Amino acid sequence: MSDNIQNIFQGVCLDNEDPLMLGRVRVEPYDKNITAMEGSYPNFDPESKTPEKNGPWSDKDPFIFLPLLPYFVNQVPKKGENVLLFYYDLKSKTTKNKFYLISTFSSPTTIKYENYSSAQTLLDSGSVNSRKKLQPIKNSDGSFKNEKNKGVFVEPVDISINGRDSADLILKENEVLLRAGKHKQFRTGEIPDADETRAFLQLTKNYTKLSYGEPYSKTRLVPNDKPIKYLVEYDVINPDNQFSAFTAVLYYYALRTDEKAYLTLSSNFRYDTDIDLTGTTGGVSLIRMLNLPIGLDLETLSTQINQRLKEIVTNPSQALLQPNINKNDQFPFYYRPSKKLRDLVNNTTSSIDLISSSNMSKLQSLVRISTTDPTPGYGIVLNYKLSPELPFEVRKDVVVPSQAELINNSVGLMGANQLYLLSHDSQIPGKGKIDLNNTIYGIDSDKIFNEIEPKTSSSVRGEELLDLLNLIVRFCLTHVHPYPLMPPSSVTLDGLSTDDLLSKMQQAYENVLNKNIRIN
């Protein structure tokens, strides 16, 4: 592609340790002759013994690119990562007016480090790269493929600053969330699971508040929905016969019962439900075709059909040609006329054959698997009892009433396994002052556990402390002495015993003190 058309170029990061700490990087462009680039600065020597004069990072270095982002946003590639390059003047690429942006990543799971080749996977230049590592985190409908991954990565509607691993800063509409340790450890290409023990700081503005009432139980009936296993359709070859000499066929189908069996669920399947019976789609298979005796009148034909339907209940292995079928495995099954017969019965247009329609309407009225069947001609069979209605199960739900009220409130939350609130000017007598020198870029775990923890004390739970003080005050006000100068009685006037008070004092180390929130 010619220079007057191409606007963005690519390169690989050679070095990111900018001595000026301005975010500059040394980049080797893909499309340039490196020897020629080095020659454009005659005095440049990559092996110079005086690098500050004419070696890497010197004014003679032709590979230095400045960040296109402002200094206030620090986003520097690692060595070996892909870089996007911009030139102030495409006609003169050897000047110092060269800029870069860190390249795109092929997946959120590669942000710790991704080499220049892998980073091009989603670009034209990476069309030959394998995409097996690009696991989708969400389904096409926006739901998560695995709920354990929910919340790890920032939603598109929010603004964020993302770290290389488990730290980020998220700006929502009325909330700021700063967190570290948001996910568990993972290898490149894996989708990490959320870690509920992350450390976080959350600032939220609330405009509504939900108040909850007393919970109560509510009983309701819910359909015991099951996939229909078998479908039986009866068809008449000569429905227009005027001499009561009909020829009929029964078709037995096995239906799908997996998680995709939506249409054939007992609550969804109907007399006129249209499914593909050819077996090409929908998982339906024809397992038997039974020709009934020919030349039957409607009364005898309906009796034959009814008997065959009842055989599925009483002798399913023979009726369904399934020798290994277990007891109750034939339920539920559905029976109905074929689509041809259904159209004859229900179609009232002038083009319909009135004799055929009348014959098949009468036949449908005579087909019943039981005398209590409320829908002659079709229906679902759920069990040996030939129950005509869908089964229901009793479900008890606990309902908690809620009410929203308008408020104007802000909330600050800070959470972690352990919290330390430190003051530069405070120290606990006898424990010494905490030395926070050389910690301006963060405090490592050794210092936290070896110095800060020993020099801090547990914080106090206010309500629990007041409960203990209340017992002490009660004892002081209600105790009695058997005789002057003798210790008080073991039980006060209002029933408080010294054993109770001593027990509460021992429990205070756990109930009153919080060892995981510490102060100095």
C-alpha cells in the first residue's frame, strides 16, 4: 500500500525503558529497511560505549517514537508487543515527529502480554492466525457463557481504565469502582473466574431506596412441564368414501426430548402444532407405520384406532416396537389426526370436499382413549390413569414485599479481606511508629504482614461495645453486698450473674473487636 493512502503503520516494541520516563518506546517498523533507518542517522551506533551520546535513547536514535496519548494517560507496550505508528509527515519518516499507540489485543485474556504476531489476529495481516484462543465470553444474546466470568470484564456501556491483570477503574453513570484482584489467576487464553475476595473502593450516588416488609409464604400451582416422547397420527386414505369402506394408517413418531424440545413440551404442544415429521429437521423419527384393515365403517375404524392407542398404555414395547422400553417410558404421548384430516375438519372454505369433511369430523368425534377424554379425536396421555389434564405441582414461594422511596444519598464502600486505616502522625503506645518511607509507589506484602499488622490494633464494633458497657453499668447499679466490705453477690437484683458478665468479657475479643479492620 502506498504512503499517500496508508495512514497507520505497525512495528514491534524493542524497548520501553524510557530514561526520561515520558512513555517513549523504541520501535522497529515492519515496513522499513532497518539498515537504511540506522544510516539515516550517520552517527547512531546501537553498540555505542557512550549510549547517551549516540546509542539507544540518544538524540541519534532513529527508532524512538513518542506516545500519541497525552502524558496524563500512561499506556506503554511491553517488549515484543505490536505497536501502531503515526508520522507527522508521511514523506519524511526519519524525522523525530513520530508517534505510537499501543496496538489492539486479540482477546481480553491476552492483556498480560501478547506478542506482535498474535496481536494482529483480528487484523488483515493476521488472517492466517488461529482463532481458537478467542473464546467468546458472552452469547449472541448478551448472556454470559459461564456465570463465573460475570463482572470480570467491563461492560460496553461503562468507561474504564484497565490494568494488565486484575486491577481496573470503572466509571458508571452514578458510581465509581476501583478494584484489585477482580479475578482468579489464569493462563493466557483462559477466561478467568471472578474473585469475590477482591479489594475495592466504591463510591455510589443513590436516588432510590428499597424498604422491605415481613416475608410471607405464597402457594401456587405450576405446570409440571415435560417433553412429549411419542406422537401418533391417524390418517384415512379415502376420506370421501360414501360406502363406509374406509382405509386408514397409523403413524408412530419418536420426538426429541433434549433441551431443544421446546415445541414438544406438554404445555406447548397442541392439536395443530406444526412440526417437521419428515425427519430432516427437529429430531423427529418415524418408528412405525401400521395399516389398519381395509373397508371399515367409521364406528369400526374408530374402535380400531382406540384399541391401538390403548395398547401404547398397556403394552408399549409391542405397540411402539421398542423391546427395551421401561415402565412409564412411553409417557407422555400425544395422538391426533394427520394434517390432511385436520385441514378437512377445520377448513370451512367453499373449495373443501363437504363429504370428506363430514366423514372425518364424525371419525374425530369417535376417537377417544377414554370415556372421560374432554377432547375427542386428540389429546395428551400422561400416565396409566389416562389423566386428561396437564399435571401440576404445588410450589411454595417466599414473598418479601418491597417499596421504593425517593432519596438523595451517597455511599462510600471499601472492602477487602483485611483493611488497614493508617495515619502518618499516629502510633499506638508501646508498638512503635509505622515506617512508610519508600512506599510512595505502593506497599508490598512483606511490609504489610511484618510491620504494619504488628503495629496496628483491631477496630471496635460500636453496637457490640455498647451492649457490653450496658451489662457493666447494670451490674454496677443493681449489685448488692451480703455484708459491708465483702465482695458483691454473684447475682444482681435484676438477675445478672457475674458468670454472665465474665463470659461476655471473654466473647468481646471476637464480638467487639474486628481483627481484620485495623488502625494505628
